[in-house]
Amino acid sequence: MSDEAACADGAPTPFKHRFGGWHEADAIRRPNPDGSEGAIVALTANVDAAVNLPASVEVWPSASIGGGASIGYRASIGGGASIGYRASIGDGASIGGGASIGYRASIGDGASIGGGASIGGGASIGYRASIGGGASIGGGASIGYRASIGDGASIGYRASIGDGASIGYRASIGYRASIGGGASIGYRASIGGGASIGYRASIGDGASIGDGASIGGGASINQDDWFYVLGPQGSRHAWATAVQSAEGLRWWVGCQQGIDTETLRARVLRDHGGTDHEADYLHAIDVVERHPGRLRHIAKLAAAAAPTETGEAA
């Protein structure tokens, strides 16, 4: 029997359908309120009577689509997923089983929402972005084009994740934090509320950035690093990020990326010699070099590297 067939009373005739090509369940070809051909909808799914669904859409068993929702061409709504009132699901988007899409949330074309993920009301998920299974995206948050959010990650209310950024497994991004385009946040890293992570910066696995911190573009901070942010500095009024690791002290400020202190001094003299900018930079360098936290960190690194009685590092 064709899935286009209808019962004598005009109701759609149920048929067996393989959702996603593998999960078999009873379904109907649901007619749209405007009279056009509708989607394949599992009998156990619940779709608001006023919603039009493209014929290319699949609505899996136990899924729910609320009033005023907009579902794009070739979108897939997974088993048990919930699409909220006036939410928008783009063309080719995939909503995983048990995922929840909040009121007025927007899922871009080709985006993928993993099973059990939660997208808060008014959140925006960009074109071809990927949200991992069990991840939580807060209300009003913005996830950029092709950004990737790992399984179990948490993105806070009104946080902003830039285009192409990568947020690792179980990482935590706080309320109103901003993650720049192309930035990378590692596994279980934590970014505090209101913090700003610059374009293409890298925050390593397990690293913690506090509330309101500002990390400059391109900076690289790992879990065991000491870092200090100060500014604004120089003609560009840029924030300087100094990072002390086992490899030494490196600086990110303006267009200067990952340079050592002597290189920074030389470039300040070359570009700003005799100006207030030179004085400001030299003061910043002095503050960082003499910072007690940095000196303690260096001592800690030295102690860890020192050989023990067995001849091995501590």
C-alpha cells in the first residue's frame, strides 16, 4: 500500500516506515493545513494542527512540534524530540532523539543537534553548527556558523560563540561570556561569566578562566599555565595577555602573537620609542615579570622538574 493512500473517511492510512532508513515504526503522510502534501509523521508523534511540514521532513516517534513552529525542507525531528512554540528549524537540520528546542529558538540550515541536547528559548544556532549530545545551550545564546559544541558542554544564558569556534566535551561557558571566531576551548575547560576569549585563542583541557576575564586574540593557555591580562595597551588599545608556561613567558597583544619578552621590548622600542605607549608597555612588562604569582609558578615548575633521590623528576 502506498504511503500516499487515505482511508475511506479521508484520514491518512498508516503504513510502516523506516525512519532514518533503519528505525521502523507506524507512520502517516500527514496532510498540511493548507492542503499541500505534508511530512512523514510517526503515529506516536504530536504535531500542532496548524503547523505546515514539508513533504521531505521526517518526524520520528514520540516527537512533539509546538504551535507556530517552522520546519525546513529535509529537516529531521528525532524520536522524543521537542520543538517549542514558534521555534525555527532550518533546511536539512537534524534534531536528535530527546533533544529540546525552546520557544523562539532558531536552528540554522544544516545544523545538527545531538540526542538529549537542550536549546534554550531564543537561542540561535548557526548554519552547519554542531551541538553535541546532552549539551545545554542557554536562553538567548548565539552559536556561530560551523561552530562545534562538544557532548555534555554547557553554554550559559546569552553567551556568544563565534563562527568556527570549538567547545570541548563537558566544557563550561558562563553567562554572557563571549568566545571569538575560530577559538578553541578544551575538554572540561571552564570560562567564567562575562569573560571574553579572543579570535583564535586556545584554552586547553581543564583550564579555568575566571568571571569577567578578557583573553586576547590568538592567546594559548593550558591548564598548568599562569597567565595575566592587563591593559588596554598601545596605539590599538589592545588587552595584553602574558602566559608563563614551562617553555617561558610569552605575550599576546594586538598583532603581536606568542612572542617572548625580549622580542616585545625590541618591537616596542622600534614602533613606540620615546612615546607614552613605550612607557606603558615597559611598565606592563615590569608588572608581569615581578608579579608574585608568576614567581611562585616558576618556582613550582622548577620543583616539579627537579630530580628526586631516585633520579626522576618530582
